[in-house]
Amino acid sequence: MGLSRLDVLYRRLLLTKLFIQGWGKPEDLKRIFEFRKIIGDRERCKDLVPKDYPVYIDKTDDQVDCQIHDGFFISPLEHLVPGILPPEAVKARFQFIVPKKWQKNRPVCIHLAGTGDHFFWRRRTLMARPMIKETGMASLLLENPYYGYRKPKDQLRSSLKNVSDLFVMGGALILESAVLLHWLEGEGYWPLGMTGISMGGYMASLAVTNWPKPIPLIPCLSWSTASSVFTTGVLSKAINWRELEKQYAVNSVYEEEIIQLLEYCGADSFKMGQDLVKNSPGSLGSLAHLLGLAGDQGTSVGQYSRAGGEAEAGRGLLIGGDPGEGRAGARLDQLFLSVNSRSLDSLPKSLHAHNTLHAKNTGSGKGRRPSLQRESLSFMKGVMDECTHMANFSVPVDPSVIIVVQAKEDAYVPRSGVLSLQEIWPGCEIRYLNGGHISAYLFKQNLFRQAIYDAFDRFLQKYSNLH
């Protein structure tokens, strides 16, 4: 399946750059990776958020068909990982849109925001108000950290300054969603579900992996990991790779310490790097072309093969080798290339003899590591998989009440080369829409809402006795 031309064109029209300040403080990355190990295990973190966590309503607007409540609470992440959130993001804000007349039960769907979805008007207008009219379902819209009221003063629009900001956002939203689910339960609302579009779909999926009960989940235009979004999707062109490469080269803590904190070792954890090497004509400089960083013609990146080596990659040590070896270079080699011998056999012979990822002493004579682009790309994939790959989190309690909505020609969220959600969550349903990411977002909102209604109906058929 090809990639949407509209997706590619839309990205070209936007001049915004991502991660302009780099990876983020190494100390922040270490703290959030350690915390990921806790929230990635539902049993370990079931008591992190008390059921009576304080939530406040500070304004109510009476409309013809609904009431709109504005509320807030302090993000639990501020208590658990103090100082990791910017001050503006510590107070979590939400809008709760409740019908004046319920049709059946008191269902509520929590909507998490997609990229660029600041404040509440977009989700309220395109999803929440139509859902009140169509089925009488309430919606709760949570403001993402770094967006709207929670945006740092020095952040430009939606452009997260650091790679670590995305991980902080995810950790905060997992905990904040738990606060709201507990609060809604305590207020007598049922059934409860979660949804989101694009980045909101990723975040809703992460939140549901942490919830200890069956719950409808409807992630739209998202997939199993964000690593492909930022390494092979069209958004990879918006990343400030030069700054990331410079910081990676200058600060040895990234490859000597942070890499060793990464644990994800799914069957797709080495695929991208392996296939980049396979498809490379041998020149290190060709990586820019493969990424679409050199010129505007790199829009077909991400169409990688998934053949070979998947069973062996498994779920063992993330980057293999002797745990006591301490050689970050060898570890990153294996992250980038593969852990199995078949992968090595498929590489050019010149790559067998040399440590291609850490060729610090084979420079071009200008003092620049010739493999720096590869190293930075591989490191990006590693950290993104660590904090966003669904296989690195618990499987939702009942995947059969999950309906995933995907665009067939999505250039923002490449599906090639990564595990599918059906492999990670057996029993979930995948629905495919014609077109790409942008056209689906603009014109298929009704199909997103229908998937929400279907998932809630499916939940009621299975669990009506729980209420």
C-alpha cells in the first residue's frame, strides 16, 4: 500500500521543528526510564493512584443539551517523579461534557489529545457534542501536558523541545487517566472507555494497559509504537537531527549509561536498523536519503521487510551480550543490526569485520564520526520503543473490547517493520479506512465515533452483569 500524498504535502507545508533542544537532560531520561519499568507492569503499579485521589470541578456551563464542567487535579507524576513535569503542566485540567438526558446507563468516554490539539474546542466540537446528539454518551477531555493550559511558556506551539518531553507526557497521562477513571467510577458513571486520535490514540492505549479491569479502547490513527513515527514516518523530517547527533556525539552518557537502561526486546526491536543496512548501497551518507532528510523525495521510507529472525529476537535481554560486559558500543551494535546470526549473514562482508555503529576512529579526517547518523537513529528507535511500544507494557485485561481504526495509506504512522497490535493484543479488532492520516482526521470522524459506540456495545454484551 502506498503512502498518502496529502500526508506528505501537509507535512511539507508545516515549518515546525521537533525536539529543537535535543534528547533532554540525561538525568530526566534515566528517571523516566526507571519509572517506565513500574508503570509497564500493571500489578506493580495498581496502588500508585488512590481511588479517592482528589479531583475538583471549578466551573459549570449550562448548555441546551448538556452541561460542561471544567475541572482539575494535581498530576500524580509530580508526587511520584518530582520535578520531571514543567511547572505549567503540574495541574491537570479537563472538561467533562455530560448530557442532560441519559439514553441508557451513564457511559463516559475519555478522549486524549492528538498532536496540536490544544485546549478542548476541537475534541468538543468534532467528537463530544456529536456523541451527545447521536447516543447520549458523555465525554471527558483531558488536556495533555505541554499543551494548552499546560504548555511551558518557552515552548513554540506544539513543538516539544526535548525527546524526553514525549515520555514525560506519556507517563503523566497514564497516571492522570487512572485518576479520572477512579473518579468517574466513584461518581457512578458506567461503562467507561478511552479513545484518542493519532498521538491521543497512543496515549489512550498506554493508559488502558495500566487499568486493572476490562475497558473499551478505541485508538484511532495510531499503532503499536511511536518509534516508526519519528524514524521512518513523514514526521521524521521535522526532527532536529543535527542537534540530536551533536548531543549524542558530545555526551557519552547516552551510549554508556542510558542505552543500558533500555529493556524492550520484541521481535521488531532490531528490524529498522537491520533493514537500513540491507538497503544501504554501502555509503554511510546514504542514511539521510533513506530517512528523507536530504531533499523532499524520501516519502516512501518505512516500507521495510519483516522477514527473518523474529522468533530468535524474542523477549530476552534488550541488547544482548554479557550483562557484565559494559561495552555500550557492542550493545548498540546489536540494537541496530540484530542478535541472530542470520541477520549478520545478510550484511555486507565489510560490516562483519568492523564495529559499524561505533567507528569513532575511522573518521573522514574532519573529526566527525561517519556513523553518527546511524547511531542517533538507532538510539531514537531504542528510546522510543522503550517508552511507547505496547509490547513493553501489560496486555489490556480484555483485548476483545478494543477496536483499532487505521488509515491504509498513513504516512505519519508507518506499520511496516513493527509488530502489529493484533500480535501484541490477540483478539482486538482492526478496522482500515481508505486514505491517509490527514484525510481520515478531517473527514472520517463519524467512523471514529461509530467504532466507539461499537466497542461500548461489545463491552455491554460481555459485562452488563458487572454493574
